[in-house]
Amino acid sequence: MPSLFRRKSADLVEESVTTVTTAEESAAARPRGYTPSKKELGQVTPKRPVAGRRPTGPVKPLTKEEARAQRRAARAEAAAEFRREGGSRDRGPERLLARNVVDSRRTIGTWFFGGALIVLFGSNQAMPPIVRLLSNVLWGALALGVLIDSILISRKIKRLVRERFPKSTEKLGSLYFYAIMRSITFRRMRAPAPRVNIGDQV
């Protein structure tokens, strides 16, 4: 008959085994030097404050008048920037030199288009012969003046470019045409705007 005071061997085995929790099992499986996350430590990351952040709500569409005003302002800003800086064809020190050569002198070409209107009006068949003759003389004088002025401007540009930019790869013919077209444009309409005054040394 078994004794009531004798303990079973199975009970002794259960007491000798240390209970291992789930957290301890996962800690034992981690590599050495592992840093637990805030979630594992029970810490909660606070949300970022919304003050000062750009609202994500729907954007109110512009009216036709507002859209038209925006386009007009954008065109005005682009025109002002082109007036100051010019376009891609105006880039480079040689182009700046050519502009300064033209802007530092009075050119006959600025009177060319005004004279062309006078010639066109005076050469009408309804005008007296003397008026038509004077119109033709004026046209010839303007054309000759522009030709001489263009030659002088081109010669000066050629000399200055060879002195200041001996290794320049800019084509002189392109520079001549660029300067001549600027010389027959009214000073206030030139872009980029002149940086030198008439009579300044270039």
C-alpha cells in the first residue's frame, strides 16, 4: 500500500523545472547588443503638433478674373526679367561687349524706321515731284548712314574682341549681325537694357 506521505517522482520533476515566460524566451533569442524598441518598452511616441503645418484641405479654385490677373502678372514679370537679363542669345562676355559698343554711341539706325515712314508717305504718287525726290534722297542718306555706322561698329567689335578675348570661339559674323540689329533698335526698346551711357568708354 503506497504511503500517503511519499511524493510522486513526476511532482519532483515539475518543481525542478523553472517556468520560462514568453518575454524571457524572446529576450534569450535576441542577439547580443540588441536595443529594444519603444513599443517593447511600453513607450508611446507623441504625435507631431499640427500648428504651423500647411493645411491639406481642398484648394479653392480661382475665378476667371483671378486667373487672368495671375497670367497678366506672370507675363509682366517675365517681360521685366527679359528686359533686365535678356535671353539665351544674349549670354556671353562677347555679346555684352557688343552691346556696350552699340549703347555707348549714337547710331543712325535708331532713326531708320522713323525715316522709312516719312519716305513711304512722301513717295506717294499723289505728292508733288519735289516731295518724292526729297523722300528718295532721304531714304538713300539713311541707308548709307546705317551702312557706314554698321561698318564702324563691326570694326570696333572685332578689335576689342581680339584684344580682350583672344581665345574666343564666338563667330565674328554673328556678333556683327547682333550689334547691327541692336543699333537700329530704339534705345528704350533694347533688351537687355543698356548698361552704359552714351559717350562712356568701353
